[in-house]
Amino acid sequence: MSMATSVGTTDKAFDYISKMILDASAIVLDANKAYLVESRLAPILRAHDFSTLADLVEELKKVSARALRQEVIEAMTTNETSFFRDIHPFEALKKQVLPDILKKRSSERTLRIWSNACSSGQEPYTIAMILRENFPELAGWKVKLIGSDLDTKILGKARSGIFNQTEVNRGLPMQLLLKYFERDGLHWRIKEEIRSMVEFKQVNLVEPFPVSMGKLDIIFLRNVLIYFSVEMKQEILSKARRMLHNDGYLFLGGGESVLNLAVDFEREQIGKANCYRPV
């Protein structure tokens, strides 16, 4: 299938789509991401019988194309994830961060953790398993564990708690698979005791963060800032700071930093993981 009729048409189609994604999510798609646009949108072209990317754009311009626009936005904002991805932050969470927070919250007995851009849910479910495995004292606490994403379709998968063999093979220890998952045909379904620990919400990081979450103890904002402009990174980090307790913890991706973006966080190394503390 030809993706466009000419280079000029391809450029115009890419410009339209990149602006649409920017307006909807503040995600920046540079010209060198054209290959990503084509690969992510190829299934939509096939499903809707469009011959070219330009044909898709012509349809997107119609007032009646709201559902199609959402489909394109969700296709372009789906991110990579896996259980226990980049293991070091989870080791830090288990060995130092959670023991510290639990000690400080021992009187109110509340714990609030937010996993942003959680995609199909592996990160918040990983956190839930860490809580269940290592901190039995939380049984009497009020624990709020939130997973959020922009993509409503991927959130539906996250809520289902159903994963294929490839997904559970990526990062999930066998003992946890056998303990917390059940066979569901050719797939694995996470047990209700873990699934029910996570509340999933649609959140656009560009918009105001939901105040209903209250003040947070720990925020995971990993591998998502790389998609935004400097100004939007600064705004997102500023909003995260306002949501975080003064003694809380922020985790970013391994290649991300608050350097030259936020003056109200300082880096703290815990083992092989970097996290950020409010100042």
C-alpha cells in the first residue's frame, strides 16, 4: 500500500497530523518521526480503507471525524511498557522509598501513588505486587494506587488485567506470575486481589491534574517527558510538584532529568536508581 501520492503530499499530511497531536496532547513529533507516524497509522489506513496518508488527513478535516481523530491520537500516544521495566526504580521503591513513606505516614495510615502514562497497566500492577509481597502492614491502611494514560483503548486493556504470553514473559518473575495470575485461554489474567488495588483514569498531562487524587506520596512519570517541548516539560513538572507531598518522591525515566527544567526538585540516588525530592 502506498502511504502517499508524492513527497509534498506526505509532508503536508505529516504536518497536519503532527499539529493535531500537538494540539491534543502537547507531544512533539519532529520531522524525523515521519516513519513512526506511518507505521502507527498503517493499521488505521487499512481498517478504514484509505489508500494514502493524505486520504486519511482529508477525512480528519471533516467535522464528523471526531471518533477517527481520537483513534489517530490514541495510535500515536501508545507507549512501550513491561513489568518491572528498568528494575532499579522498583528496587529503590521496595528497599528505601516505601519504608520511609510508611514510617512517616504511620499515624494517618494513608498511601497514595500515581503511575502516569501507564499504557496497558504493567507499571501500576508491578507496584501493586511489590506492596502485596513486601508490606503486609498495609492491610489496615487506606491505599490509593492510580494508573493513568491518555489512551482510552489501552486503559481498557489495563483494567481487564489480561496479558498475553509475550507480555508476561517480559520482566515478570515466574514466582509472581504463578502467584498472582491465572490462565485465561491463551492469556494470563491478573488475580482480583491485585487488579482491584489499581484505579485507572484517563489523564492528559497537558491539562490540569485531577484534584480528586489528593496529595501524593510517590509519582512515577517515567519515559514520557521526552515527548514534550521544554516549556511543556516545565509545566508538567510544576504540576507534579504541586500534587506531591513535601516529603514525597518523583521517579522519571532513566534518560530523563529535571536539570534546567525544575528548581523545586533535587536529585537523590538510591542504589542504582535516581529519584527526585521536593525542595
